[in-house]
Amino acid sequence: MRDTERKHGDKRSEPAAADSGAEGLPFATRARQVYERAEALVAGKSDWITVFREVFGPAGIAREYFSSTEEMERFEQTLEFRAIRQFISQLREQAGDAADRVATRMITVRIPKSLHESLRTEAHARKTSLNKLCIWKLLQSLDDENLV
């Protein structure tokens, strides 16, 4: 990497796992370390967004320790992953309306009209907005059998 990139903190050309010291560690050890980092964030009273970003974000520890798609998919099957998702879910529930005051980005997702109607009906039944329902569903653990 060029010195100018180092000075400005640009590490995109280097593998993140090499920086974290995870290289060469057994899979189970890396999974445990990711869990322990998430647990420390929760104990430090971090909000759900911070925990999500620090663990699962593009520069998060899970991405550092499991840089390949195959390893990340394997990690997603672990008890540690499920526990971290539970931490995030609990923090989100505790945040309540505070979660609505964070900076957001908008995306457009094209879905069949029937799915839209189904989601709208479910949101109404739960007395929540369609947006909140979709975010909740996105944050739930995905069942690999249902992935296309």
C-alpha cells in the first residue's frame, strides 16, 4: 500500500483480518471473539445501531474475522451469531421510538403487489408502520433454507 493511503487511514487494499490478528485462528475462536466483542458493546451500553455497525457493518469485526462469503455463511449458523442477533433485537426493542431519530437512508425495493398488501395488512394488525415492520423483518435472523 502507498504511504499516502496509510496516512489517510485507507485500508481498503489490505485484508481486514490481517489487521485484526484473526489470521490463522481457529474458526470457533474467531466466532467466540466476535461474540465477546458484541457482548462488550452491549455491556458498555451501546445502542443497537452501534452494535450492528461494529459487529456486522462493512468494517465490523464479523466481516474482519470472516472475510469470505463461505466463512460468513458458516458463522451465521453458529450459536454466537444467534446470540448477537438476539442482543441487537433486545436493544432495538428497548430503544422504542429513539430508534426513529437516527440518520437513515432510503432504498427502493420492487415487490409484487400481493406481497405489499400482505405486509400492509400485517403492519396494520400490529399497529405499526409498514416501514417499521419491514425493518424488523430485515433484522430478523434469516433461515438459510428460504434464501434464493
